[in-house]
Amino acid sequence: MKRAAVVALNTFREAVRDRVLYNLVFFALLMIAAAILVGQISIGIEETVIVTLGLSAVSVIGLLIAIFIGVGLVSKEMDKRTLYALLAKPVRRWEFIVGKFGGLVLTLAINTAAMAAGVFVALYYVRHSLQRSDLTILIAVYFIVLKLALVVALALLFSSFTTPLLAILYTAGLYIAGQFVEEMRTFQSLTGSHALASFTKWLSYLLPNFENFNVMAIAAHGRSVPASLILQNTLYAVLYCGIVLSATAVIFSRRNLK
């Protein structure tokens, strides 16, 4: 794990040096500033608009970073021929995968925290104070980080055996499908085909359930998030990422890199 930690630290340093990250974070903060202007126009719902648009900007920008940079974690190393020099050292392939995953998740967590700070600054600018109910925003941000960790794991999985373009399409497709898991489980009531309903129900349990991580509406209205949901989402993200990374390590270990 020490070698994986070294790979993670180097991945974090490379991501921090990437100017794309700063451009995306700047765009997110710009979106938060725009939310302030929109909130001032929407009399009476300024705080709701700021939190909703702010968290949406944080989620979308984080998603773009997770997909595009996550897919390039493996292919970029191969294109630069640095992967071969790294694997020639006493670094196992699964350590390389875990390190790349940890480094990008750390980068996303720090960038998400910076953008979340922008949301709090916007709230403070509007009402000149922060309230206890604003802690729900932190939970929403935590859920966004968990969701992005899942996306990074999926991006690494697909990039380990296919081209970057297809990996981007597959990851984005799974993310979109994961937004409709609950609808897939109730599909039987919308169709007369029992076989199709059973297939979609079982498929819904295999797909990553991104819908559970969306608590933006709750945060925007200052309502509390159940502790059981926090525990459930944490365990779900850890377990799902573990399974996906294990599959990635197996596929990548069998890949011919010559």
C-alpha cells in the first residue's frame, strides 16, 4: 500500500499542475456568482436558488473532471511511455490502479471542497450569516464526492481495456443509466412484459445507484438528511468502488502492454 500511496501522491501532483482543473473550478465559481445574481432576481427564494445552482455546478464540474481525467489516467501513462518505466520498478499493477484512483479522488475532494466554500461565501454574501441548517450542504457535498469516486472507478475500469473515447462514452452512459435505477425497479407497473420487467429489475441492482446521492433539494430547503442514508451511501460507495477496482485490477493485470 505504500507504493500505491506514492502513485496516488504523484497522480495528485500531476492533476494539480493540469490547468484544466483550474479552468473548471473557475467556471464553477463563476456559476455560483451567477446564482447570486439570479437569486437576487428571484425575490424570496434567493437562498434556495444559490444552493441549488451552486451544488449543481459543483456536481457537473466534478463529473467532467472525474470522467475525462479518470479515463486518461491509464491511457496518458501509456502514450507517454511512463507506465512501462513505472511497472519495471517493484510496483504491482493493482497498486498502480489503486494509486491512480486514490490520487484523482483526493484531487476531486479538494476541488469539491474549494467549490463548496464558494457556495458558503455566496450564502453569507446574501444573508450575512450562516445557519445550523447549512450543515446539510456539507452532507450534499460529501455525497457528491462519493458519487465522483464511483465515476472515477468506472472510468478506470473501462480505460483498462478499451480506447479513451469508448471509455468516456461507457462511463457517461452508466452514469446516466444510474440516475434511473429506481424507475427501472418499478418498470413492471409500466409494461405488461414480466420477462422484461424482471430483466430491468435485476439490471438495476448491477448498475451504480447515483440517484441515492442526490440530496440537493433537501439541502436547498434546509431539511436534515437521515443518518441511516449517510451510512448507507458511504458503505455502498466503498463496496461498489472495491468491486469495480478489483475487476479493473484483474483486467489490467492480464492486459498485454507490449
